[in-house]
Amino acid sequence: MKSEKSKRNIIENVIYTILGIALVACIVTNRIINGFSDILWLVDLCSILSFAYIIFMAEHSWYGFLFNLLSTLVLIAVDIIQHIWLNTAICVCVSIPFLIYGMIRWKKNQKSGKEEKNLNKLSWKMRITICVAYAVITVPFVFLIKALGGNMYVLDALYSVGCVIGLVLCAGAYIEQFLVFAIANSFGIVMYSLLSVQNINNLSMIIILAISTIGNIIGLINWITFSKEKKFEKTEEE
């Protein structure tokens, strides 16, 4: 068991290193092409903090919430500077409260010796509910983004709503958060691929979302593995 875990950790560290190098290369290349400005370095900082969040959350650590919170605060600054008020409202009213709740909940369970509660799985009924909620919430988002003059509003709505649902599941420490984030990122990749036809600078977002998707897949596999290990440990104790 230990040898398998050690082997898995080595593979994950190699993948994280490759993804980290790819992220830095993407940021440096983008800055060389587009130059530096106040807003650009904030976007880069947001990407780095998001990458740290993915790693820590995939490894089942509460530090994931901390880095996601920091990333969200930076994103709020970027959105305010760019006057993207819908994203700002979502971050302030949804992201920050749920991240703080998730962090407090995680630490409370950990402190009381109930760390297994930081590894939850949705029932089939809840999964169906989440799918329905995804579809229902996306509809008004499409009209709202369109009314605000957004581009690719259907894909943008699917991406945004997916991220919000993923964040809610993250706060409750549900394994399915990674799957929802991966699905949302796939819509984001398609959206930025189409936008790249208009502006080649959007290619960097495709790379960042691809890196995030790989991290989410690792997180999904890890949490499923952790869940099985917890069940095995519980069975042995009984």
C-alpha cells in the first residue's frame, strides 16, 4: 500500500512540475508578446494562485481554500479595473462566502477529529439535482450576459455557472467538484478557442484552462482513491 502511494506521489509531483513549467512559460511568453501593465501582472498572479489552489485541493488540503480565496480577491481587483461587474458580484456574493465557509468547516472537522467528513460524495438524487440546477441557472445567465453585451454568451454562461456550482460543491468537500470544474473548463476552452480567432492573446487562457482541467482530473482520481482508503481503514477498525 505504501509503495503504491509513494509511486503515485512521485507521478503526481512530476505532473505538477510539468504543469507548473507550462504555466510559467505561458505567462512569460504572454508578457513578452503583450508587454507589462498593472492589470496584466494581476491576471498572472491570479493564475499562479489558482494553480496553487488546484494542487492543494487535489491533495486534500485546506490550503486549497486559502489560495482560492486569495485568487478570488485578486480576480475581484481585475474585474473592478475592467468594469466587469457581473463577475465582481459573483465573486463577492458567492465565491468569498462559500470559500470562507468551506475553510471554517474543514478546519472545524479536522480539529474535532472528523476529517473523514471533509471527503463527501453526492447521492444519485443530488447528482441529478445538480445537473438540473446547472441547466436551469444557465438560462437566465445567458440572457444576462447577452444583455450586458458579452461575447459567446451561451458558452460564457455554461462556463460561469459551472464554476459557481463547482465552488459550492468545493465548500461542502464533495468529490464531484472536480468533475464539475473539468466540465466548466471544457466550455471555457471551447469559448476561448473561438475567441482566439478574433484575438490571438486568448490562447494563453486556453493553456491555463487546460492546465486547470488536468489538475481537476488528478484531484478527482485522488479523492476517489482517498475515499476508498478511508472506507478500508474504517472496515479494519470495525
